[in-house]
Amino acid sequence: MEHCEMPKTREDLVGRIFGYWTILENAEDRIFGSQRKQVVVAKCRCGTIKSVLVQNIVNKKSQSCGCLQKERASAWMNDNWENKRPVMSDQELEEFKLKQLKRKQLQLKKRNYAYRRILEIRLEKALKELAEPEQRNEKRIAKKQSEY
């Protein structure tokens, strides 16, 4: 089977190969708003069978069921992993771990400071509420004493 360009009619599609897709049969058209889109049932090289929009296959927006991307990513990782991985000596690794630990401690310290500050504000508010009745009582007593 040969790889094909844009077909003119639906009959041209069955049996053709586009990327990893092999067109098995025409499916019922789908309606998107006011547009009717042609759909086909296609089989991927890996064996997955799906309904796919013809325009996506022809415009190469869909070249496989997703297995092509996985293959490409796997190949890239095999080729480039050693070059991309940072190489650290034991001392550099220990320094890196120490930096991470200090950063984590600072985050916890900030979090604890915020929590402590919230508790302090709540305590101050509670003390004010307790002090207000006492101040009212003192004012009332002072007022009564001044009346006598």
C-alpha cells in the first residue's frame, strides 16, 4: 500500500495509508454546527481502531493513535538522556541536597511564622474583648463615684 495525498472522493480512502493510519471503511458523517465532516474508521499500525476525521488525517494533524508520539519520545530519551542528565560529583550532590533542605526549612519557617502570627492576632483580639467589659465596669464605677 502506498502513502497518499488528498483524495478526491470517499472511495479513494479505503485501503490507503496516511502516517500510521490505514483506512478500513467510511463511517457516518458528523455534524459540527452547520458543517458536515467526513469520518472514517482507521486502524493504527499498533492495532488500535478509531473513528477519525478525514481532514485531520489528510492535513497530518492525526498521524497515529498516539503511539507515534510515544515512539518519538522514547527514541529521543534513548538518544539524549545521557547528554541531558546533569552529572554531579558526590560533593556537588551533597551541596544540592543541603540547599534543598535549607529551602524546605525556610518554607516551613515562613509557614510557621504565619501560623504563629494568626494565633497572636486571635489572642490579642480575645484579650481586647476581655478587657472591654473590665474597662466599662471601671468607667461605670468612676462615674458613680463622681455622682456621689
